[in-house]
Amino acid sequence: MFNKSIFSLALLSLLVLLFQAFTSPATKEPGDKIDDFTLQGADGNLYTLGDMKSQKAVVVMFWSTTCPNVQPYTQRINDLANKYTATGISFWAVNSNNNETMDEVKVHAQKNNYPFPELKDFNNSVADLFGATRTPEVFMIDPSTKTVLYHGRIDDNRDETKVTSHDLQNALDELITGKDITVKNTKFFGCGIKRD
């Protein structure tokens, strides 16, 4: 009886893993291509990746109005956007959580005075396109080729006083000076994206 229970539990665990493997979209990694997409911003405008070809890069950040791992980054990401926008880098915050409404996204964008658009990803289709799983999770895209240049975290600690590695900033600095990005992948952390 005991062995039968262990077998049943092992079989159930295997089925869950197989289900996740076949239903979870594969994460896009540096070198992978991204299909074009369009999202509506909290400002009422539409944003299309294919329209950004004149930019050196688009930093797509999967975002949340409530995640405690996103909120401490408000000032840091505003500073990065203000610093790099003039160099031909665009920043987009993408909210794919099915439990956060467009109205909440609008309030969040206004409250934090973001110098970049906060976009609503209804039905998490763009999160699925990227294979994004967390907030915050960052993808730097070359918009002319729709190629992922960097995937990972903003930096290595949500507590700004404990940051030892400015990963996104390092990648941006290397990109705008024409260097190859040294660290293209970093281990990210955050809240799970609430999918439909």
C-alpha cells in the first residue's frame, strides 16, 4: 500500500512537470529573435516594437503595480531611463498580470512619474512571447533585428544600499560605446507573473 502511494505521488509529480514543460513558453535568451508586437500604454498610445528601428535598443521590463520586488526600483529605473534615453535607448514597462487592471497601471505610472510608457499586456500574450516569468524581469532588444541582447535583472539587490552589480547599466554602457555586452544573462528574481 505504501509503495503504491509513493508510485502514485511520483506519477502525479511527473505529469505536473510535463504539463508545465508543454504549457510554459520557452524564455527568449540573448541571440533569440522576438516577433513584433503592439501594446497599449497607460497614456492611451499604442507602442509597436517594429516602429522603434531608429533606437539603439528597447529595454522591455516586465512590471507590476504591487510586487514588492518592483516598487524599490522606481527611482533607480527612472534614473536609468533619464540617463540613457538621450543615447537612443527606449524603456518600456510591460504589465502582464491578469490581476492588475489598466486603471491601476495608469495610476501607478502617474504616481511614479515614469519617464517611459507603462503598457498593459492583456491576456499576457507578450509575456508568453518573451517567456517572461517574473517582475521585474528585463530584456534588452535590438529593434532593427528584433534580437535579444540582454536578459536578466536590473541589478543584484532590491535594497539599493546592498547592490554590488549594476547589470543592466553595465550592459547599456557597453552597448552605447559599441562594445560587445560582456554579461548577457543574469539571474533575476521577483514576483511571478499572474497569467490568465
